[in-house]
Amino acid sequence: MKYYQYIVVLALSISVFLCGAQNKIYEPTWESLDSRPIPSWFEDAKFGIFIHWGPYSVPAWSPKGTYSEWYQYWMQSKSLFGNGNFNGDEVTAYHKQTYGPHFSYYEFGEMFKADLFKPDDWAQLFKKAGAKYIVLTSKHHDGYTLWPNEQANDRGFAWNSMDVGSKRDLVGELTEAVKKTNVKMGLYYSLYEWYHPWWQNDKERFVDEHFIPQVKDLVTKYNPDVLWADGEWDMEADKWKSKELLAWLFNESNVKDSIVINDRWGKGIRKHHGGYFTTEYEAETPEFDKPWEECRGMGFSFGYNRNEDAQDYNSPKALVLTLVNIVSTGGNLLLDIGPDARGRIPVIMQERLLQIGSWLETNGEAIYGTRPWNHSFQWSLKGKKNYIPKQHYLGGDVILKQTVDPEPGYAVKELFFTQNNKAYFVIMPKWNSEITIRNYKPSKNTKITFLATGETLLGKQAGKDFVITLPVYQPNRMKETDSYAYTIKITKN
């Protein structure tokens, strides 16, 4: 066979294979649905932005260490949650004092004006932050939709952003703005609703006449790149009819070949079935055989919480090291912001996003498109490795204890590792004049580069270990954000 004939045959074979993969019919079984490959962009993206925004953004308040987007639930159910010392009374007292004893949560809908919302400005901020995808709450557990939707009004009154409050299609406007950039557009959707009368009294009707048609309407109108399910935990997947819905999504929807889904599709399903696996405020990075994603806020709350102070927000160094820690073990970070009711992203949140973006400008090649290498990170030789925070809601500060500010007697992660098909990357949480990579020997003609300055570095073998000497520390040659973590690139030959 001649060379050009071989190329033609190979191209046809690949084309047939791809067409076969795209034309595969997925059955409503986990075995079939789990066989669908995750679109490759997701595992390469590494950094996304979560957005919690809705009527709960009007009061924007809950006790520290709790989720302000659960305001309605705290106010009406007084359920235990968060730091263990909270039973909802604080929210009830705050609500009565601020709005009066007869003010319904549903009145916040009219106050959710979004009059300062500028979707193009948001989209440009996300791009500058270095995010590769975003996930907007199209509907949280209170049932209010950020798009015009028939099912949103089936509780007996209008409860969507086009009819109530902003009088705008907020999902549509942000989708249009984001899709002008290279950032992927995702949508969060809560399966259940706390106080919908059908959910409380007739769950089968809620699924058939509310949930299924509503989520199909969302997907059909906006063609999201990600569908991020939540609120699944009170009912089994069979009762949600999730498998039938996902079969429709993968076989018939406009985004059947491109959409990415997570794993929150029924009670007990997380980390077992679905698309990628999700974690939430987990201190230790897990080991999964599928792509995964950690979601968390900059403070603790996902929705904007005016009760959180500056010290409750993670430092930019903590956020960058959290990203590095997650990426080194093969995951993505979905970092949350909570805009206010008028559509402004709080300045401290904007600042954190821009600081992360500035660090990624210098070090992004060690993050985007990478995979784990060399056990993900290297612990110091002495000390315990099982640090557990005293308070769950410390969030990203855990990584500081594991790297630059350890408690007495605890080891630290002194190096993180990633790789792509061209290079290995070594990421240092703090500056050292030299580093030792244990049990590593590079190839003969490898090139070693310090990304912050572009300088070529020298390395030498020391038995089984490899020692790299860094230049004299010159902060004036680097951006301030480069000090959050320092990256060394080792080319592959």
C-alpha cells in the first residue's frame, strides 16, 4: 500500500470511529451512561468559577460558617447545619429584626433587581481570572429561576427573573456574554425545591410535571457546556428518573455530544455514577478513576454573606495553593463568587479572581492541560501528615497549614508536581535557594527554567535525588502575584 493510500485509509478509519462514538445510543442504565467519555476540554480546564445568585442575595446574611443561600430554609425550618452550634434561630431573629415578622421570603423576589448587572463585564472578569468555565445557579433550592420558565410559576404565583424582580433573562444574558469569549458556560440546577407544594406532597408529580420539563427547557434554550446537578440527596435516582433524563441528554438534546455533567443525580449516586465526581470543602484531595472537581467559596458561604469579614476570606496565596494542590492530584477547582442583589460582584471577590488570573498568566502552563506526576506532591521527611482543621469552615486555610504555616509536629507538602506531554513542572509553596526532588533522574539534555523570570537553572544528580539551584531572590524581577507559588519547568526529551 502506498503512503498516501495508507493516510486516506487511516483518515477514513478515524472518521468512522468518531462517527460511531458520536452516534452511540445510550441506554437509561448506569452502565451505559457511565461509558460516555467526558469531553476532553473539561479535564484540561482545571479552573472554573461557580456563581450563586438569586433572591437570597437580597438579605445576603447567615451566621459565619453557614451557607447564606440557605436563608429561606434556616428561616422556616431551623435545621442544624454548618458549625454545629447553629439551629436557625439566628436567621429567624435577624429576619424579624430587619424585615419584620410578616415579611415572606418570596417578597425578596421583587427586591432582586439585578439593575447593575453587566454581563459583558462579568465575562471579561472571568476571562482575566484565567477561568476556563463558569457555572451559574440557574435555580437554587428556593425554586426561583434566573430564566423565563413556565414550570417556575406552577406553584400558584410567578417565581422567575423575567416576571419577578429584574424583569430580565439573566441566564440568557450571561450565556450570550460568556460565549463571546473562550470560557465555557455551565449551569447549576437544583433538582428539588424545599417548599414547592408538589415536592412536599406529591413527589411523583413534581418529577413528571416540574423537574423533567423544566431542566429540558433549560438545556434546550441555552445549550450549556456543563449541567451541574444538586439537591438530589433526599430521593433515589430511579424516583428522580435521572437515568431516563440523562439518556435524553446524551441521545437527543442539542448538546448531546458536547455537554459535561457531574455526579449529583440521586441519593447515594455521588462519587459512583454520572459524569465527573464532585467534592465540597474536602481538606484532603481524593483519588478517583474519573475526572473530578472540588467546589468551595472564597469565604465559606457560596451566596454573598455580608456577615463575613475580610479575615473570613481566604488569602490569594491560599487560593492559588488550593488550586495547585487539587490540580496536582488530577482535579479541577470550581471557586465560588456571590454577587449582590443588584448584580455587582463584591470587590474583594473581583480582587481575588484577578490575583489568581495574574498568577496563572505566569504559571498557567503548569496548570492547564496537565496531569499528575511523581505522586502529586512531596512531603517533608519529618512530621505527621494527617492535619485536620479544628473548624470545618476554615476552608482554604488548611492548605497553608499543609505547606507554609504548619502546626508543631506536622509535615508539609514542600513540592507539588504536574506534567504535560512536553515538560514536568515543580511548584514550590515557598522560596528556597535550592530544592531536592527525591528519587528522580532527568534525561541528559533536559532544560530547566524558572517561569517567573524565564531564567535557565542548573541541576545536579545527588545519588537517587536531583537538586536544582535557584537564582538569587529578586522580587523586583517578578510580579507580586508570582510569590504565591514558584514554578520550575523541566523539559522532556
